[in-house]
Amino acid sequence: MCCRVEVHKAALRKVARDCSERERERERERERAMEAEEESLNISAVVKEALCSDGGGRSNGNDEDVASSIPSSSISIDISLPVPEMKPGIVDLCKDLFRKWSSLDNSHFSVERVSGGITNLLLKVAVKEASSDYVYLTVRLYGPNTDLVIDRKRELQGLPFISAAGFGAELLGLFANGMVQSFINARTLEPSDMSEPKISAEIASQLRKFHQVEVVGSKEPQLWSDIFKFFKQAEALEFDEKKQQDKYKTISFKEIHAELNSLKDLTDQLDAPVVFAHNDLLSGNLMRNDKEDKLYLIDFEYGSYSYRGYDIANHFNEYAGYECDYSLYPAREAQYHFFRNYLEPERPNEVDNGAVEALYIETNTFRLASHLYWALWAIIQAKVSPIDFDYLSYFFLRYDEYKKRKEASFSMAKEYISGGLINGSDL
């Protein structure tokens, strides 16, 4: 979702100004981690269970081979530690997962922070092998309480198949609270990059290929079940701080529930194709090696079977960037450029106009669902996230944007469903 990179930057600036608060938060984080350890998912166990099941508890013989080929460790890394204090545990993890490095001196390993979002922390590990060659890895650590907004079992079930299809980093190993992947030598995109015609076409082409990935298990779209799950969690919260609780009490969950039902009923009539969707294609989850002219989609923790138009609309909402400026949402012609390269990457200029317009309707109706999804997500984060950020205000920002765009999107979709033609104005 938009603003997450900026949220984290703001949090880091605050921590840098207040070392004592950092220490107190670190201690609280350790306590939370210890309390959650007994009930936490063991990532390596979960992924093996997921890979060896078709989603209905039945064994898949071929996938057992995939599961057994992934090394795993029971080691858990304390994500609340600063990187220098985390290094010994990371080194032990690497030696446990990759036995060829077990005899290397710890001085052969270096660890640095790549990025840290709301739901995970990425570390770059450089290993100097006995041959003096360097190997680079990415260690991904899951943040606290993220199981409330992310289905880790679903993520891990899909990841090996996504990796096998050539997307993202290669899955190299699993441990108790994270995974090890290959390191991608590329830059992370900025929000403004996504609107560049060349890069937009590349994203569209890659997203089409991604939507063709086949993942074992149920292929039922998960969008609305996820949104209504968020809704149930969000409406049952209670905040310790009076200011937060007072703000929370101004939210009309009865109104939101009605909006959810109304929008679901409308989108159901679009009969949108169901695909395996990324569901979080913001600039921070796109990388590009400019020298090789190669684009990478990364970070599939929200991935699931969902609606094609939702995935594209959610990406378009991310054009708003760190400042959440929704006036940057792509205009009709920019969207058409994306659609043509999505529908026919090899022959974008030969795409039928009717197909482009249908995808425009589909996308700009699901645009509303994206706002509701992240609005409800924000309420939950306001309660559980250790990051010092006003998530409740973010809820209102996304919900207000939903209400601002609702009338035009509903009107356009209803006209299209009834067999009418759409006009040429932007939404």
C-alpha cells in the first residue's frame, strides 16, 4: 500500500532522535516475541505442510520432493535487535542451513540492512567462501503480529511455485521466523518510475505472466473473505489510549459493512477473471536492473487467488506515492497503455478496443475495493503495530478516497453491466 515506505522512514527518524525510547521499545519487543514464541508458526514446518498438501489436506507426491529440497532450521532471530547484535544469530543460521559454510570463520560473514517495512525486515548477507568468492543472500525476517493481516501459510504455499515460475528471488532456506532467498542485484523503483511508459509496459507484461502462475490448493478468490476478515477484526478492537479510542469510536462500522456488501454485489456482476494475484504491487515491491533492462516483482506475502482487475487497480492506487497523492492515479490513456501491454505484450497495438475498455471498467470498479482493503488493514495496524504512526488517520484517508470515487465508479460499472457505453472522461 502507498505510504508504507514513508511510514518506515518517519519511524526511523523518530528512533534516531530518541535512543532511550528505542531501548525501551526493544525490550518490549523482546517480551512480545517471547510471549508469542510458544504459539508462533514455525515457518519451515508450515511451508512443508503447505507444499505437501493440495489445500484440502491431501498429499501431493510431487510437491513432497519440492519441500524436501528446501533446507530448514529451527533457529529464530530476534527482529528487535540492531543489526550488529543480530549478526551472530544470522551467521549461525547460515551455517545451519548451508553446511558447506559450517567451518567458515564468522569474519567471513557480513550483514547489512536492505530495507524494513511494516511486515518484514530484509537483510543482505555477504559470505566470503574458502575460494575467496563472495555469495550474496537475502534474509527476510517477519515482523511481530503480522499473522493478523497476512496469511503466512498461504504465502509459503505459493512461494515455491512463484519462484519456480521465475519470479522474485529464489527460495533457498526456511527458519522459524523467516526465510533465506537469493539476492537480487537491482534498484527498488520509486513511485514516479511506475508511470514511465517504458516501465509501465514492463510491469504490465510481467504482471500478465505472474497472473498465469499455477499454485496448488483452492483457486477460489480470496479478496472478499480477506476483507470481511479484516472487518471482523477491526470492529472488535479497543484501544488503551483515550485519544485513539475516541477517534476509533467515530468510525461507523455499520456504514462500512453496507459499503462492502454493495461493492461486492457490484463487482460480482463484472465476472472478472480470477488469477493468482500479487495484491501489493507498490513501487517498493518492484526492482529493476537498468543495465540488464530487467524488471523484478518481489515480496509475495499478500499473494493469493483474486480478481485480475483488483490487482491492477491496487497497483494504480500506488501511483499516489509516499505522500498518498491520489491525483497521481493514472489517466485513461496511461491506463490504456498499461492494459494493451498486459493483454498482448508482444502486440500491444493490435488489442481490440472493446477488450481495453472492459478492463478499464473492471479495474476502476475494483479500485474501490483496494481503498476499503487497506483502510480496514490500517485499523488493525493501529492496534498491533509497534511502529509509531497514526494509522487511524490513514484509515480515514483511504476511506475518504473511497467515498470520493464511489459515485463515478458505481455509475460507470452499472452502465457497462446494463449494456451501455462508457464515456471518455477520466474517473
